[in-house]
Amino acid sequence: MTESRTDRSIELLAPAGDMDKLQTAIQYGADAVYLAVRQFGLRAASANFSETELAEAVEFAHQRSVRVYLTLNSLAHPEDYQQLAKKLDRLLSTGPDAVIVSDAGVFQLVRAMKPEQKIHISTQASVTNAAACAFWYQQGAKRIILARELTLSEIAQIRRETPNELELEGFVHGAMCMAYSGRCLLSNFLTGRDANRGQCAQPCRWSYELREKNHHENTFEIEEGAEGTYFLNSRDLCLVNHLPELASAGLGSFKIEGRVKSSYYLATVVKTYRTALDAYLKNPLAWQPDPKWLAELEKTVHRPFDTGFYFDRPQNEAKISLDETDQHQATVVGLVKAWLPDSGLILIEQRNRIFEGEPLEVMQPNGENKGLKATGLLDLERRPIKSTPHPKMLYFMPVEQPVLAGSWVRRLS
């Protein structure tokens, strides 16, 4: 590395749903990652980490000067607490830089078992004022991940009224929840999967019907367009054009949501925010949003972007909920596994089918994207092929310039 990531004054914090995503987040520029084992976190849909994998992940990250935060932020029922009590010592022995908790009982358990362990208070704890911050600080918390419902002016007030040693973290990008700080009961009620124990089925993303009370045979789809109206759906948060405001309010860690998102999504978002944040840290007074950043984020699968509660509160206007589903302007077609300098070829693992002659684009961990054309495709025996029809098949493509392993190849719509 040419720069020590520990010297950066604002942390870029990325999700890591499994080992591959952890490596992607680090390769594309994260200062820190947050992750979970297969219990006790709020993203059971992620592959997550076994205890052995957790140790390997911490070692991998620390070798690259990247911090690791272990999420233990589910709201623990009695059986959850008992299981955590049995496993906590082994989990903490892997060396995470901090643990993220929302449950006061879990907080006390960590403090009792390892008093020196740094603890971050999860957004699930719904911390919305300086007095609550002071309470957790007095208990020994190192950082507060503020509730998503706060405005920037409220965050600035909290920063003024809390000790400088208490770190403040906020979300800058990713999915938002229609419930307060993610504390939702819909999934539990409709499916038996408890969102507050990491099992959310995301019923807010479903399409619904309306029935007249006394005539159950009459059903009406709540619809505005061909794909229906998703009236509980939330927009996605995107603050890449507002980094100075976030920094001025006093946030010291910018958090990206998305442990269940793809490695490509993670690479794109982390790289974009890394570029934008580095530009800000280099020259805050001259910083201006680059249209390329938002254009790059538009190439991921996402819902329409919004600034959440940071600048104002939605009143009568349906600002955060929407009637639209996923959008994206690019399709991932491959992951570069290796560059062969002697032959001028890159080895690609297929993600979607391409055909001879298609225009494509390569996104590397750093630097500008590169355009290329799918010409001269070869199979592993170096025989010409016209397309790449098989899932995760390996194939070669000639390139004029070096391409880093871990780069993503995509087709633009």
C-alpha cells in the first residue's frame, strides 16, 4: 500500500457478508469492514463466517491495516444470550477491533468477559440524542452508530454536546428500512422470521392487494404501473455528493450498507466512495461532486436514490417510500481472475453470457474504467469461441493494457 489507511481522518466502513466480499471490500479501498458469525448478527441471509473463518478474516484484514468490527447486534432472546455466553470468549479471542451491539445485556456480557474490548453501539439501539450517547459512553462504549432518523443539524448538535473521544458513525449508502431504525415486526408477524434476530424476509418489498371487508371475493391489486405499487418500499440512501456536510456534522465513520449484496455491488460502491472521500480529504475547500461518481453508482442494482432524513424529514410527501422496484444500468458479465502479460490475455470467470464483438467496460480496484470489445474470445484450450454460455466458465480475452485480478467486466445498458 502506498498510504497507511490508519492515517485517514474519516473512516470508510464497508460490509463483508463472506470472505470473498471481505477481500473485495479491502481490495477496493475500505478502511474497515463489519461482519458477523452465523448467529447473533442482523443479516442471517448472508453466508457470514464460521469461528475459524472469523479468525482468518481478522488476520487477513489486519495484515492490510484494515479494521474489523464484529456485529453482535441482534436483540437477544434468552436462548440467544445463553448461546452467546458460551461462545463469546472464543469470538473475542480472534481479535476484532470492536464489537457492535444493541442489546444492553450483550453489552454487559462483553464488558464482563473482556473489559478492554472496544464496543460500538448499533443503530438498532436508536440513539437520537446526546444524553443517550453520554449514557453509553459512561458505560464504556467507544462509538455510537447513530439512528438513521436524525438530520444533519441534529447530528451536529449531538457532536457539540458529547466528548470528542466518543466516535460517531452514520450510514451513507444502501438500503433503508421503513421501520424506525430497522426495528420492524412485519417479517415476524407474516413469516415467523424475526428481523431483530437477523432473519428479515423483507415483506416491505412485496406487492400487496386490497380487499373490501364484507366482500372478500373482491380483491384489488394496489397498482400504478405494470409491476405494481410497492407502497411499503424504501428508496436507497446515497450521499456521495454530500460528504462535506457529513464531515462538518461530525461523523467520523461513513458506513455502507449491504452484507447481502453482491461482490460487484460492493466493489462499485466502495471504490466510488473511496475516490470521493480521498478527494475531499486531500483538499476539502476545493471539493466538488464529480458527476462520474453518481453515474458509477447507477450501474449497480438499486432502488431510486434519496438522502433519507439527513436534510429534512418527509412530511406529507412520500419522499422515502416509492412505487418502483430495482434499477440498474449495467450487467456484470465476468470477474477477472488473472492477467497473463506474456500473451496479453486476461482470464475471466463468467457471470453472464457475452457474444463476440460486444462493447464492454472493465472496472478495476483503482483508476479509471477501461472500455474494451469482446473480440478474440478463447476457451481454456485457447480455441476461438463466439460466446460464453456456461455459468462461471473460464475463458480468455485479449487486452491492450494490463488489467488487475479482481476487476469486474460489465455490459452497459
